[in-house]
Amino acid sequence: MKKAIIELKNVSLRYDDDPENPIVNNINLQIYENEFVTLLGPSGCGKTTTLRMIAGFQTPTEGEVIIDGKVFNDIPPYARPINTVFQRYALFPHLNVIDNVKIGLNNRPLKNLIEFFGGEEKILNEIKEDKLAKGLPLEKASKANYFEINKKINEHIDIAAKNALSLVKLNGYEKRKIDQMSGGQQQRVAIARAIINKPKILLLDEPLAALDLKLRQNMQYELKEMQRALGITFIFVTHDQEEAMTMSDRVVVMQDGIIQQLGTPEDIYNEPVNPFVANFIGETNIVRGTYLHEGLIEFLGVEFAIQGYKFEDGEQVDVVIRPEDWDVVLLDQAKLIGTVTSRIFKGVHYEICAMFGDKEIVIHAYETPNVGDKIGLKVDPYEIHLMKVVEEEVEEEVNE
Amino acid sequence: MNKKFARLSTPYLYWLYILALFPALFMFILMFLDIPEGLDISNGLKFTLENFKQLSEPSTLIAFGNSFLYAFITTILSILFGYLVAFRLFRSKFKNKFLVLVILILPMWTNILLRTESLAGFLNSNGNVVLSLLGIKSAEFDLLGTPFAVIFGLFVTYVPFMVMPIFNSLEKIDKSIEEAALDLGLTETQKFFKVILPMSSKGIVTGSIMVFLPCLSGFAIPEILGRGNIVLIGNVIEASFKNMSYTIGSLLAVIILVVILLSIFIVSKIDKEGETLL
Ligand SMILES: Nc1ncnc2c1ncn2[C@@H]1O[C@H](COP(=O)(O)OP(=O)(O)O)[C@@H](O)[C@H]1O
Ligand SMILES: [Mg+2]
């Protein structure tokens, strides 16, 4: 059984000026140790707010933030085993790179630091070894005063800072000023500054949003590696579904402060629970259909075999088929026949749009039908995903 | 700037040359001239370094010492008080902070002599409204002519110059920087001393110079509130020109000018973008 390191229980956040519309609405979420979890959703959906409640910058209006089994609602940020990489880095411009990285450790009480670097016994032992190496007699070497301990701790902090910088590949930049670093480098400083404190949980708020594509892809890979190597739980926020897909163990899809779906990237891609998730996670086709009985569905006027969904017989459902899941076949073998309306080359495949009755379907394929040609499609039963029709949409249709 | 507008400013630049640069240059020459009392220059002009002897006169030294001391004390008081006000304003949830700043600067738009005179009336036991209301009539409460009165006057007059730049530098600190400090484990106190104070230090430097310089060179406030008991270098310069000893006056004025230029140079080094100024 995996251990939950963070648990959000019925967490909501409302602002006084608009208590009717919570920014975060009754969220329930468990995050496990060493997990890479991504909060994914369009801008303004409450991702940053959720992160800020975990970090302690905002207190939930309702519900509980539980860390390591304890309720943390009223514990200030500095007392939480959490560090954050901020959306716009928030580095300290008056400090150079290495001082930015060290600031967390430099401001801890000595007692705390001694524990952090392995306990009193270990530190005293190290001081003793140092002194013996210098040729001091054993009697003198076994005693250490406050200043010697302080000096030893500072040595440890120096080493830790150097290590953190080399982990983000910034060796040699120690004395640089922050405003002399590029966006990508500042990004790395922000990460080093957070991980040097060995947090149990690292929160990253759209850390790659400001980087260009190439750098972003590199950093995605490096962050993932870092998370594996450090064994820290990462909670990552992004509005980029591709980023979420490539990096995460689990993805939390949010909209309007509500968790829409929670699952592995594969689950979310292949089996979206509603049209919002289906549309947000990559391109897709959603068609209204009728669930005839177990194993059989009808849409676009044709019956298809399906696998593994259970609805009421005769119920209206939304059918989701990814563009790449269609098979383009000869017309006499096709279940659906439509007319091609456009064809765009996408590098590896073609993106073909075709009309089937009054419904447009997007297909990714290697075939090259011309505009105006007939195209025949087939789809395997396991590629057909069904979603319950969202109530309000049914009403809308009735009204129309 | 737009070239067209730059050209519009040309006449002003010429006036600036005529009204500021030319007199300064003139004073610079005057301080090396030997002009006897009575301004009798019928024997022609002679260059001399004689005037510099005045600098070792005890009266001049005391005046310089006083100037630096009073300017220094006023600056320190202004830093302490100005930072508190600026920080309080920065932290307040008040929407119209600009209004508060305007109220703070408002007195600066009245004539400094009028303001100082009314302050004098306030510090004088004779006619002091506050004392009258309290029913105190003792002459012991006559503060006019004391160092306290002068420092009080300087402080009240120039403290707005401290509040503005400090407030401006505080306003530039991003909220997320403060959150980052807390996130990294700094307590509120540590956050203030390790992050907020250093990040607003530019404002303190700018403000200090803007308070220190007028205190150093002014003469109206010590004249009126010090009742002649406290002589600052500004008073000596004023007196020199009044007594037609132009060479000495010029010498002292040029020294003050150099101090001022040096300070402006320092500010421009520390605050390159001028971001703490309005
Ligand atoms: N102080 C505030 N008062 C009222 N609404 C706010 C405040 N701060 C943020 N919001 C609103 O909360 C919503 C969610 O914001 P946020 O969590 O930053 O979204 P995301 O990070 O997903 O883009 C936004 O619509 C924003 O307008
Ligand atoms: Mg955000």
C-alpha cells in the first residue's frame, strides 16, 4: 500500500467578494510519496490557488490540507516540509546565484541545521577528525566550541549549495548576479534554491511556461530525471497537456475549480470521462450515439461493436474516437463513408477532415485522399470510448 | 525622447546654463581672487590663495561641523521615521495610497519661509497655541533657539523626501518574492531583514541624500528656528554675501556645491535607473 503524503479533503476556496463561485470547489485528492502529479487545466481554473493552499499561502475556506497525516491548514509556509518553484521564479535580485541557493539553509536555527546535516555526533566527529589531521592532540580535538560548530555547518552549506547547482548544471555560475542570467538559467537557480532544502514535496507552478520549445523539452526530461534521482514528490502545474502527458505519473484535470478527472496519462487520454477532458487532452472526435445493448452502439447511423461499457439500453451517450484511432480502408470494407473536405500534412501523418452526413470527423492517417474524394473508415471496438452525456447539454438540446 | 520635443527644451537648457552654470563658474573664479574690503578693484585683479585661510578659521570649522552634524541627525531621524511611514503605507490595504502620499507632500507646496515662521510660532512659548490651551505659561517651554528646534524644523520639512523614495522601492518588491522567502523557511523577521530591507536600500540611499543635502546647505531654518544661536554653513555663506565678502562666500558655496555633486554622483551609481525617484 502506497503512503499518501498529501491529502486534500473537501477543500474549497472562496473569495469574500464572490462567495457563490468558489475558485476551488470541493477538491479531494491524495498524492503519494515519490509521485509526479500534474495539475492540468486551462488558465484561471484554480491550479495556482490549489498549489498555494498546499504551500500555505492561502487557507482553504472549507476542508482540510493534510500532510503526512497531520492537518496543516493553519501552519505557516515556513514550517511546512514543502518548497515552491514560483511561476515567475521570484529569485532575490540583491543576492548572487549561490546566495540565492543558500538563503533557506542560512536562515535556519543552528540546532535545526545540525540535525539536517546528520546530527550532533556526526558534526562533532568531523570537527575532531579535522583537528586531528592538523596535528592537534586528541584531548583538544575532542572539544568543539560554538564557533567551530558554526564553521563546520557553513562548510556543509557550501557543499550542499555547490551540489544543488551542479544538479541543475549551473557549476561556475556561483557569483553571477541574477539579472545576468537567462530565463532558463534563472529557472534552474529557482529549482536549486528549492531542492537544497530537501523538501518532502516540491511544488512547481508552470515552471517551463516562459522557456522556448527546445529548452522546455530538455527541462521536461531533466525535471523528470531529477524527481527520480531525488525521490521527492513533485506537484507540477501546467496548462500544456503535452507537458502533463510526458512527465506525470498521474494527471489531475481541472476546470472551474473542480477536478474533472484523475488518472494516469494513458487513462486520461484514452478514456476521458467527459467532453471537456476529451477536448482538452489533444484532438478528438465526439459524436452523440445510442447505447443499444451490451457490446453494441449506434452512431452516425451505423452500428458498432464495443468493449466494456455499461449503460442503460437505449441511453444517449457521447462517443469519443481519437483521430489516430480511425482506420482508413477501401470503400467496400468501410463502415462509414464520407467526403474529404481538407488534408494537411503534419510531418509524420496527414490530418484529414471529412464530412459524414452533417458531422465533421478528424482523422490522422498516412493515406493521401484528395479533397472531394470519398473516404472509408473503420474503427476497432476497443478504440471506441463512451462517456455519459452531461445533463445540462441534454437540456440544451431539448430547448433547441 | 522624441527629437521634436527635445528641441522644445532647448530654450530652457540655455536658461539653465545662464542661471545656474554661469554663476557657479563665476563663483569658482571669485574664490581665487583678491578683492579688498569695499570692493575697491582699482588696482586691478590679483589671483590669490589667501581666501583658503578662511577654512581654518574656528568659526568656519564650527559652522561646517554644525552643518554636517545637524544634517546627519536629521537624516537618521528621517530614515527611522520615514521607513516606518513608508512601510506602513506599503503594507496597508488602503486603496488610494497615492492620496496619502499627496497629503504628505502637500505642505511642500507652501513657501518654506512661511512654514518655518509658523513652526517658530509654534515652538515659541509666547503665543504657542498648544501651551496656551494646556494653561502653561512658563518661559521654560520656549524652545526657539535650541538645537531641538532646528532639528525639529529640518526633520518636519524634509522627511517627505525620505518617505517617497523608500515607498517607491518597497512598491517594486514583487509579492511572490516575499512568498518565496517564507517558502524557503524564513520567518517574518528574517524576511524583513534579509529580503525587504536590502531590496529597499536604494530608496534609503536616495532619500538620505535628498534629506541630507538641503539640511547641509540650507540657511532659512537654522536662521529662524535657531535665532542666530546655531550657525550652519548656509548662514555663514549668506552672511558673507550680505557683508560683501564675495570671495569667501564663493569659496564656501563652491565647497558645498562639490559635496552636492559628489552625492548626486553616488546616487546615480547606486540607483542607475533612477527607479526610486518619482
Ligand atoms: N485575490 C483574488 N480575488 C478574487 N479572485 C481571484 C483572486 N486571485 C485569483 N482569483 C481568481 O481565481 C481564479 C483562479 O486563479 P488561479 O488559481 O491563479 O488559476 P490558474 O493558476 O489555474 O491559472 C482566477 O479566475 C482568478 O481571477
Ligand atoms: Mg497559475
